[in-house]
Amino acid sequence: MRLKREKGSCGDTSLPPQGEEWLWGHPRGARKHAGGPRGGSFPSGPGAVSGRCCAPCPPLRWRRRRRGGPASACAESGRRQRERRNMAAAGGSRADNGYGSQQQPRRRKGPGALATAYLVIYNVVMTAGWLVIAVGLVRAYLAKGSYHSLYYSIEKPLKFFQTGALLEILHCAFGIVPSSVVLTAFQVMSRVFLTWAVTHSVKEVQTEDCVLLFVVAWTITEIIRYSFYTFSLLNHLPYLIKWARYTLFIVLYPMGVSGELLTIYAALPFVRQSGLYSISLPNKYNFSFDYYTFLILVMISYIPIFPQLYFHMLHQRRKVLSHTEEHKKSE
């Protein structure tokens, strides 16, 4: 609405509309006025001041205060940063891999309805299977009154469900699960190798207490992990399971690795004595393989690999749980 101008005045003298915040001054982009109220804020109502000057200049006029200044820009920037953090912490995998980027990460599309249904069924079955192993351990301990030789009570379900974890490699390879194929294959194959190529093949180690050490660690870890995946797919993840997933590994991971290394070490004398899986020269393929030396190399490979995975999980724990606490405070 055009306002009235007083003759001889370099600005409008009429009052601005009621109920809005207006500024008295030159139009945006013009030089500052030499006299009169210099862009001051005047409340709407009686008592408005009209400025006069002699030098030629753009006329003073009432204009609305611009919204979205520096304060709102900072708020918008903070909101965008929170959105980027939320999107970065939304993904999950077997080792919970996360990769930062300077650009805003793209929201990863989840699996389709059919793939989601399959993954829910798979994780429910695996959770139930490892619960069967846990119940079998408890029942055998209560029946025997000792923790020695408990492996025989859960041998068959342990082999079945640990071998069933090989499907996780296919899930990553086909893109059903957004995890690293190499990392998942390493973790799964290391356990399958220990189950079949060491514990199953070397009968003498099945009575060792170190076998029970990694079996207990595996059982607790897999119950929590598959439960975590199941509830995440259903979009109803309890905080207790999330906390257990990113906290109990601090004890269970070293416990399981210690049991695996001790079991391989206990199997070495029997492998060397029997020549298990070893191929000696001469043969028609002109190839030799010493399983005893191979097991030693497997044990040595734990030295560089275990710290990397362990500290990676600690990093993921800080990122995920701190994000959850910030979300609770914001609510």
C-alpha cells in the first residue's frame, strides 16, 4: 500500500499498519540517510517521526523488517547438521561400518517388502536357534553339576546354526543387507572354520574348557545380535537391546577371541602328530601343505585384525549411544 508523502519531506510521514514491525529508513541497497532517524525501529502507532534533509537522497519510507537474519541462519545450519548426523547414524551392519563424507549423505533405500519379510524370518529363526543352544548349555550344566564337557550337549545345534550364518555373506553379496562382503565373510568364515576344521576335526579338544569359553561368548553375542536385527527391521528397537548390542561386546569379544586362540593352540600337538589335512611331497600335483603351520599363521593373523575390529566397535558405540542420548534430551 502506497503511503502519503508530505511536501518538502524526503520520506513518508504516515503511520505504518498496526500489528506489524516496521523500519523507518532508506530502501535496501541505498546509502544511509544524512539526517533523521537512521533506520531505527519505530512501533506502529502515534508519535512517528518524519525525517527532513537538504541533500538529495533516496526518500525515507516505511518498510517491513526482514525476517531470517543471522540467528535464523544459524538455527537452519544447526538443523541441517543434526539431520546429517541422524542420517549417518541410521545405517547398521554386522560390524556397524560408518564412513564420513563432506557432502550430505544420501539416504539409503531399505530392502523391499519381500526381502524385509525374508530377513525377519531368518533373524527370528537364528535367534531361536541360539536360544536353543543357551538352554541346552544351562540344562546340561544343571544335570551334570559341572561345566566340563558341555560341548557334547550342544554340538549338533551349534554346527547347524553357525553354518547357517553363511547366508549372511550372500545377503551382502546380493545387496539385501548394506554391509561389507569382505568383513562379513571374514567374521563368518572364521567361526565356521573353528567349528568344523578345528573343534569337529580334532576330537581331543572337545573336552577342553577353552571350547566352552568361545561357545558361551558366541551364544550371548548372537542372541543379542539377531534380536537387534529383528527389532530394527520391525522399526521397534528397545533401548535395552540396543545398549546390550553396543556394550556387552566389550567383554564378550575378548572372551570369544581368547577361547578361539586357546582352542587352536590346544589342537596343534594333535594336528602335528596325526598330520591332519597335510599334504606331503612327492605327489602327482607337486604341491605340499602343512596344516600345522597354517593353524599357526591363523593365530598370528589375530594380532593385527582383532584390535582394528575391537576399536572400530568402540567407535561405533560412542557414535550410536551418544546419538540416542541426544535424541532423548531433544524430546
